[in-house]
Amino acid sequence: MARVYAVISGKGGVGKTTSTINLGTSLNKLGEEVVILDGNLTTPNIGIHLGAPIVPITFNHVLKGEAKIEDAIYEHESGTKVIPASLSLNETEKIDYKKMNDVIKKLKKITNHILIDSAAGLGEEARAAIDAADEIIIVTNPEMSAVTDALKTIKLAEEKNKKILGIIITRYRGARTEMPVSSIREMLESNILGVIPEDESIKESQSLKNSVILTHPKSKSSIQYINASKRVLGENIKLENPLKTSFLSNLFKTLRLKK
Ligand code: ADP
Ligand code: MG
């Protein structure tokens, strides 16, 4: 039976799209069948991040009953399947968000993991993604405002009887002004799936229209996204400090053999 995850946040701009793409491509790299779906129809980003901004058939056409879901699936160079939403504002008119649930039921027959990149907040779009999913992945930054908003989203998902699979903390810098990981875990009463550091490689991968796990496989963020996806698959991997560097890499740095 396919698993359906809604990747959501309370606050906007925390790293949902980045996390959806990197978890999706990580699962694919681990040999899983994955479809990434752009469920953020008013401000879609998946196509932009992955270099397919304009495609003939989008998720919008499917929701409007104008196309079949199979015809809106595109394959990224990583082999991960992607369903982009339309960038045209006109295409968001007359969309019945309740249809998302039925469409996902069909999609479940042709893949094993469906990751929905959702809209932020508690509006109609975010609610539709939660309704269509079985499991919820919450994305937050280590800041009180983002974590407080994440808590509201968790409450909403719990009211809908959805399983909170865990939290992805992104853009972690290890600064004293940040909320500690243990406090985030306590406040949200949820499992931490991954702590992704602030990493320039993420920006570079986005300018290359790809996921960091493919463009910079050895980067700190890539290692953490791979570990997070293994935790999604149920592997028991201990949470480690994502900023930790190995003895050898420190030695090379001191000797100035490596940047
Ligand atoms: P959302 O989908 O929640 O709006 P995005 O995934 O689009 O958020 O990310 C928002 C911004 O943050 C983007 O400019 C992205 O490049 C940046 N970003 C996300 N994660 C990281 C990271 N780990 N390190 C550096 N920049 C990041
Ligand atoms: Mg986004």
C-alpha cells in the first residue's frame, strides 16, 4: 500500500519545497518508487526548483477534470516522478480542492510514496493536502515563531486523525539565539526526522535545478536529508549534530588542503 505524506508548515518560507524534493529524491535513490506532487497550487514551486517551470499538463488540469493524473507525471533526471502545478494564475480558478483526495487515491495504485508539497498556513489548500495524506511531515526553522505556527498545524492534523510522522528542522546554524532541538521536540511532542543545517550547497543545487543529494552528495545537508529519508522508511538512525565535521576533514582544513 502506498504511503502518502503531506509536507507542511505553519509559517511560510521555512524549507518545505526544498525538503519535499530532497526527501523524494533521497527515497528514490534508496530504490523506492516516488511521486512528488505540487499541492501548493496558488504559489507552486516544484517545477521551478526542478527545472520544469512550464509543462503542457499540470496538476491543475487534473483537478479541473481536464486531464488524467497519469498524463501529468514527468520524470526528473534523477528518475523521481514529479507532478507540477501550473504557474498561470488563471489555472487556479474553479479548482475543487476536495478532488485532491480522489486523485491521490488513483496515484496510490501506481507508486509507493507520494510526497505532497503543501501551502503554508491553515487555509483551504493546506487542509486539502492534510486530508489527502495519511502521514504528516512538519517543516520548521529553529525559531519560536515558526515552531509556534507548526504547533497549530499539528493540532489541525491531529483533529483530522492524521499521523504526525515527524519534524524536519531546517536552516539549523547551531546559534545560541536558535531554539534547541530538544525544546522543539518537547514543544511539538513529536519525533525529529532530521535536522538540516544552513548550507550554501542547497542554494547551489537550486540554481542547478536539482536536489542537493544529487548535486552535492557529500554536503552536510545532503547527508542529513538521506538520513531523514531512511528514518521515514523506519530505520533507527541516531540523531547527530548536523554541523559536526570529521577529524580528517578538520585536519585537512587546518593544513589548508581543502576549502
Ligand atoms: P517553502 O517551500 O517552505 O516556502 P523553500 O523550500 O522554498 O521554503 O525555501 C525557502 C528559502 O530557503 C529558499 O530560498 C531556499 O533556498 C532556502 N533554504 C531552504 N533550506 C535551506 C538550507 N538548509 N540552507 C540554506 N538555504 C535554505
Ligand atoms: Mg514552497
